[in-house]
Amino acid sequence: MDKQQLLAAIEQLSDRECKAIERTLTAVQNMKENKYPFLGNFLGVTEETDADSETFVCSMPIGREVLNPYRIVYGGITATLADMAMGWMLEKRISGQDKFVTLDMHTNYHRAGTGKRLIATARVINQAQDIWQMACDVHNDRGDLVVTSTGTFLQLHRSRD
Amino acid sequence: MDKQQLLAAIEQLSDRECKAIERTLTAVQNMKENKYPFLGNFLGVTEETDADSETFVCSMPIGREVLNPYRIVYGGITATLADMAMGWMLEKRISGQDKFVTLDMHTNYHRAGTGKRLIATARVINQAQDIWQMACDVHNDRGDLVVTSTGTFLQLHRSRD
Amino acid sequence: MDKQQLLAAIEQLSDRECKAIERTLTAVQNMKENKYPFLGNFLGVTEETDADSETFVCSMPIGREVLNPYRIVYGGITATLADMAMGWMLEKRISGQDKFVTLDMHTNYHRAGTGKRLIATARVINQAQDIWQMACDVHNDRGDLVVTSTGTFLQLHRSRD
Amino acid sequence: MDKQQLLAAIEQLSDRECKAIERTLTAVQNMKENKYPFLGNFLGVTEETDADSETFVCSMPIGREVLNPYRIVYGGITATLADMAMGWMLEKRISGQDKFVTLDMHTNYHRAGTGKRLIATARVINQAQDIWQMACDVHNDRGDLVVTSTGTFLQLHRSRD
């Protein structure tokens, strides 16, 4: 599909359908500035200022794009937010150079993901050698607990040359 | 942003950036036909014909849109695919009416999500009352095992009137 | 083996070996009084008074009998203590009649189980219909975090006649 | 309690109560020969010959000593058996020198642990660097699936001097 065909097809969309296109456009534009990958930009994941130095908080809006057939946020997307929060915390707080790989993740779903936003609060539970054991709770904007999760991450040391 | 502003902004994008817009457009168009939610259409999740009646297989392409900063598929997205496969299997094979809610999910990450496609193979491990215990393995298109996961689902009976 | 053979064999044991026999004897004697099963009595699991009404605390001594080849408590035993704490809390606090079945349990091991005692602190995370989602942390007597765990329990309603 | 008091107390026990004492005695005697810790000997965990070189099988009898108040095997004990099987497989097959520490374990309970024996079949799912991702299924002697579990183990290299 060339650009003219793309534009012509978008012209046919309803206003509601255009919302998804607009969200993608915004994500693509934001990527240029913040250098983060598409997915986090598309989901609208942003860091929250957090008074507590032991935790790391980020959040995302609940848009139509992430709803499942029951009109609640896909469990996988809520888990993705939690995984991002734990990984982001490690990268930002712990080291500017190293990579962190998720070895496993366990997610308990407590309540349907509904409301305007999901807020993920990550924390380090334990560190031993290169193994980081993390936890992350996700609440909605009304303060309801949506998900509790834990993840085990392996720190990969980048060669420093 | 009105439609003219949207079209003008898209006109400025590079061909590579337009790919994400095109993926969104295709998802929006497919939604009208298949009535599935946006996310599965955006990820390009499709059912695979499966010779084995005990399993359910679906797959998704690995596009730029789902890559993390290390250029591999986000763990959360691979988990989302596995969760979709298990839920889809339950809805399709087990009941045409009932809802299935994920109570918890455990994901073991074995290998980076790379290649052209991810293929998820779900199966029922056990059923007791309204509790379904499922498992799902995800391979890439070269046959490497990327993820093994298990999920516990609660069947919610819809009133039949 | 009849009782005379049993007594004769025990007579041959060293004092240290007799400790395990004594622990078993005490468990068997306690069973008659408290009507709890053998295992909890053998492990010496006892309820702790707990100021916090939101949690339930029980503990067990770290004896030679539960040490693995590395001279630390078997991970499975620490998990057993956590599982007992969560199940005991449900039975005691939530209902005097119903049964609670563990659907799944996830255990993160943070530190070797060493010291004099293990103390398990259970709490309810969420309840929806007959599903109870619990968590339990295990510390040693020096306050070190040994294990964090979560469990999903199904409440089975006993017929009340 | 000195040995005479111990023997006198055991003399008072019923035949059924003596069974637990006898099991302990056997465990203590076996420890001297096989050098394994008490718990595995007490539970009666033994290796099974296994035709399949990709798996490792061990089993234990279901005795009164491991039953919970509902007269089924404690979930924690079944998990202990699975954890032992995975750890034992690693120690025996992979290395004669190194230690393996459980980082986390996930257990799905499918069916009550009943019957005469529990049989645990462990396998390696993946190995990357010092991380071993294992799985273990536990069946009863009638072939029913009781538990599926996965564990993540860290290999600790012993200095070889």
C-alpha cells in the first residue's frame, strides 16, 4: 500500500476509527523524541513521580485499543505494564548500562481492569548475585487492586569498553 | 485533531513510520469483519488449523511494533499471545456462551522472542467444577521454544434466558 | 516389626538419632490432644498471637529433620509452612465449616532458610466468589525474608444439614 | 527426655501410632547407608529406573504421616517431592560438584493426592548460562495427574581445587 492509498483509506474511516490511527500517529511521533520503543508509546505508558524512593511508578490510560471482548483491559496488557514497570525500574535505578532479562513472571488477577488509568508500582524484593526478584502491584485510578505480580530478572553485564 | 490534521501529519511520516499506521488501519478494517477487539487484530493474531484435537494453535507476526529496546518481542506481548490462546481455546471449544476470567498466569521465558512469527499452542490440563487449568507453549517459526506458561481460568456461566 | 523389635532397634540408636524419634513421639502425643494431622505436629507448626487482625501468623522450629544436603531448610518445607499458614488462616478466620483447596501456589525463594525458627505471615489479597487469593511471607527469627508466596484457594461449601 | 523415658513412652503407644515411630526409625537407619538427609528418607523418596533419558523419576509412598485434615496428601509435601525430583535430577545428571538453588517454583494442583504412591517425573525445559528451568509432573499410582510444576534453579559453581 503506498502513501496515497493509505491516506485514501483513512479518509473513509469514522471518527471513532480514526482515534486508533491518531494513537498510532502520536506513538510514532513520540518515539522520535523519547527513543522508547513503539509499544510503550502506543500504550501511553509514562513514568509517574514517586515520593517513595523504594518504589517505581508508571501508568497508562485505559483506551478502547486495549479492551478485550468483555470490555475490560486484556490481562496480558496489564501484565505487560507490570513487566515494563519492573524492567524500567531496574534499568533506571540500578544500572545505566546493563540489560535485564525476564526469567519468569507470575501474575494474580484480582479485579477487572476498568476505569481511566492503570497505575503500576514496582519494587525490588531481593537481589542475589545477578538475580533480581521484583514485585509489582497494579491499581486502577479509583485505587482498586487489579493485579499483583512477581518477576525474576537476570542482570546481563554489558562489556564496558 | 480533526481528520484533515491527521492526514496532513501522516503525509509527513517516513515510509517506515507509515508501516505502523498501516498496521493500525488494517486492524480497524478487520475489526468490522471479524468482530474481534482491536488488540488481537493489531497484533495480527490468527487461528491456525490444528491437526490435534487436544490443542488450539494461534500465531502472530513479529513486527517492529512489538519489539522492546533489546529488539526482541516484549515478554508481556508473548504472554498476551499465550493468554489469548488459552482463553480463545476455552471460548471456542468448551462453550459458546460462557465467559472465562484469568485468575492467575505463570510464564517462564526460555529464549528471546525473535524470528518471523510466534506460534502459541494451548491445551487443557485439568478441569474441576468451574476451574480450568490450562497450559500454553510458544515457539518461534524456527521451532525454538520461547515461552512455557500456565493459566488458571474461572468459567462464569451466563444466564440462559 | 513388632513393638519389641521396635524398642530393641531404638535402644541401639545414638542420642542424636533418638532426637528424631522423640520428635515423632511428641507429634503422635500432640495429635491426640489437638486433633491436627501428624505433619504439622511433626514440623512443630504453632499459631502465633498476632496483633494485626488482617494477618495470620504461625511458625516452626528449624530442626535437623528438615535440612537439605546443603544444611538449609528444604524449599518444599518452607513452602509447606506457607501453604499451611494460608489454609489455616482461611479455615480459622473465614469459616468454621468449609474446606479450602489449593488450586496453585507460587513461591519465590529469597534467602536460605537458616536460623532457629521460620515465621509465616499470611494475608488475604482478594476474594471473589469462591476464589481466595492469598499471600504469605516467611521470615527467619532474625527478621530476614526467606520466602514470598501467593496461593489461589477454592472454597468448597459443606452442606449444612 | 532420656532413652529410658523415650522407650517407656513408646511402649504406651497403639500399634497405629507405632507406625510413625517405625517410619522415623527406618529413616534414621537408612540415612546411615545412603547419606541422604532425614526428610527424603522419612518421606520414603526413592529413585525409579527410567527408560527415558530425558527425564528423572522418583516416587514416595502415601502414608498417614503426610495426610492433611481432608485425608489427602498435603499440597506442600507433593510440591516438596516435585522440588526434590527437579533438584535431584540436576545434581545427578548435570554435575557431580555444583549446587543448585531454587529461585522460584510454581505448582498447579489438579487432583487430590490419593492412592498408594506419588510418582514425580522431572525434565529440563531450558538452560541458559547458570539458570536451569525445570518442570515436574506428579501422578498417583493409578496414573492420575496430581500436580504440574515448574521451577527455576541457579547453578552455583563449586571451586575445584
